[in-house]
Amino acid sequence: MSRLLSKMRLYLFLPEMRMLWYFLLLLVPLAILSFFYLPRTYAPVLAGIFVVMAAILFFVNLRLAKISFEVRLERNQIKTIIHDLQDGIIAYDPEFRILVFNKMAEVIFGLSADGVWGKIITPDKIREPGHRLLVQVLFPALAPLVTRHTSAEAYPQESHLSFDDPQLELKVTTSKIVDPGGRLLGFFKSIHDETREKALLRSKSDFITVAAHQLRTPLSAINWIFQGLSKNDFGAVDPSQKEVIDTGVKATNKLTRVVDDLLNVSKIEEGKFGYQFETVDITDLIEKILESYSAIAAEHKIKVYFDYTPSGEIPPFKIDPSRISIVFQNLLDNAIKYNVENGEVVVRIEKLKDKPYVQISVKDTGVGIPKEDMPRLFTKFFRAKNVLKFETEGSGLGIYIVKNIVRRHGGEIRAESELGRGTTFHFTLPLDEKLIPAKEVAYEEYL
């Protein structure tokens, strides 16, 4: 009860209650005049009318004061949250007039909120001292290097901006601000400074690169020795020794693959994987890759099929054939390794209707992936719980590498799986080279 009375006292002194107080002040002289100049029979009627009017006015103004108080409270809470966020927040109207500029935005751009609030930012302000970075973020076309992760028409838009002077890596998400009727009121930008994260990632990648290179040299020597022993280059070996040597060859090959995966991931994260794009007939490339897998598939008693559209419908287009080969190697290795005896692998390619992309699918009849594991499928070092029963060794980096190669080509990749029925990977590649990103960016995300 005391809490209710406390709130009531608070509401009574809000500006929204002024109308009631003005009415009560007006009511006093009216009551006096009525008392002296009107017949006494009218007094109760007028008093009743005044009381009813006062009551209506009281409850209407009280409700208005309550709503206004809650709106102010919520606005202050949002303002405090935005002010203390660790990401820079900028809101501006369609004319690019700055409406919100939080504390972290001040740090990132080196500008005070008071100095930019209410000002219209135009592209020509790029020449003004201290405004260059802000202009480049508001107008990404003026930034030195922009990597878009979404289409230019869709919202929210996500992009990555890189700057050399000063050294900055910014992840920028832009959303529309609209009223309930859908009318555009402005835009909202969230700016996450990834500079330190990228520096730490580079340090980690440098360590992995050095370690992997140091492993590769002795590993190559060990592999050379085992290969020589396997081919009797150092003299004949008996059957029992041959079995041990073959085991050594397989083990060094697996370890070499792990080292190669580590080096590839390190290069991907540094943006130095190195892509050589050229015009390629994708169907010819797939046929050659599948032909190279015929012996491995036969060894595992797996049938591999290639289902593709008639020649000529899919024209040659720009890809890096060596990197796309890695995509197929990883997907086919998994499709064969985790398949059932006498299972199948079907590779299919088709041109997407009304879109400048081809879609390639790799479908198997294997063990499948548990539903709870699917969200982590494209992350580093992921291995599904059920496949560990079949193959305990493996880096868990293959699908992460696949994702990054496909995204670097301007495509997307997704997976469908049913436990015990198999898995299908679908990935797209653009036919238009303009859709290929300008810069390498490492992607690791949940589905």
C-alpha cells in the first residue's frame, strides 16, 4: 500500500498532471461565483458536474502520467545500456543526421558525442580532420577495403571494413529503423572493433604455422623412409615386416594430412590461403576428381555416381580449381569413410533457376549426423559423437576448411542429415565473377 501511495505522489507532480491542477484552480472561483449568483437549487447539480469532471480528468491524466513515466524510465534504461555497450552504436535519420553516438563510438572514431550529435554527415566531410573514419563507416563505398557478408539490398546488412591508417578491423551491422506503419525513420549501426581479436588470431596462427612447418620436415623424412622400405629400395623385406611398414606409411600419411590441415587453417585465418582464379569447366573437374576416387571407393565397397545436367547448360566460370578440389576431397573422404557397406555417394550439379549460381550436392547413405551436433558442423575441430566410434583419428578441420573455401568463392554451404540415413552437403558457386569477394575472411559460425 505504501508503495502504491509513493507512486501516486510521484505521478501527481509530473507535467502530465498540470491539466488537473489548472482545472482545480479554475474550479474554485467558479464554485464561489455559483454560490453567490446562482439559485441554491442548482448548487448540488453543479457540484456533481464539477466532481465528475474532476474525477474524469484525474484518472485520464493519472493514466497519461503513468504511461509517460514508464516511457521515460524505459528510455533512460535503453540510453544507459547503449551508452555502456562494448560496441560502437550510431543511429541517424535518412538525411544522415546523427541521433545516437555512444561512448564506445567516441573511442573508435576519436570524436565526442556532443561534437557530432545533431549534425548531418555527408561524404564531403571526409576531408575534415577527425571525420574520415566516421564518413567511411557511414558510407562504406569510401572505405579502402569492404567485405560484404550480406546483399546490399537486404537488412540487416553485415560487412567487414579494414583500414591501414590507423590499423583497424571493424565489423559493421546496419539495420533500418521504421515506425509501426513501415515508414523509414533512419538507420542503426553497430560497430564491433575486431582489431585486437584479429591480432591475437594472427599470433595463434603464426604459432600453428611454425609448429606445423617444424613437424613437416621430419615427417617428410619419415615418410620417405617408409615409402622406400615399402618399395624395397633398401633391400627385400619379409611379409611380417611389410605389414609393419604399410602401417607406418598409412600413419605418416594421416599425420601429413593433419599437418596440412593445420597449415591450411592458419593461412585461411590470416587471409593468406592464396587463390588463383581461372575459368574452368566444373563438370570436367568433378569427373577427374571422381575418377581419382574410384579405387578408394572400391576398397570401401562404395558406389560413386555423378548426376549432372546436359553439357552446355553450365558454362565455364571462375574458380580456383586446386581449392575446389580440396572441397571435394574433404566431402568425398567423409562420404566414403562414414558410409555403410555397399553404400552410395551421389554428386549432383545443377544451375539454380533465375539465379547466377550453380549448386553442387554430395549425398551419401552413411551414418548421418546427430541433430544436436548440426549447429557446430562448420566450426573448427568439430567431430560428431557417432563417427568417433568408426574413426577415432582426425583433425576435425576439414568441413571448416570447406566452408571457408566456398565462402571465399562467393558461395554458401549447408547440410542436411538424418541419423542412420545419410548426409547431404549442398554448396553454391557464382557464375558471375563480380560476386566473388575481394578479400579473404575467415568464417566460423554456427548454423
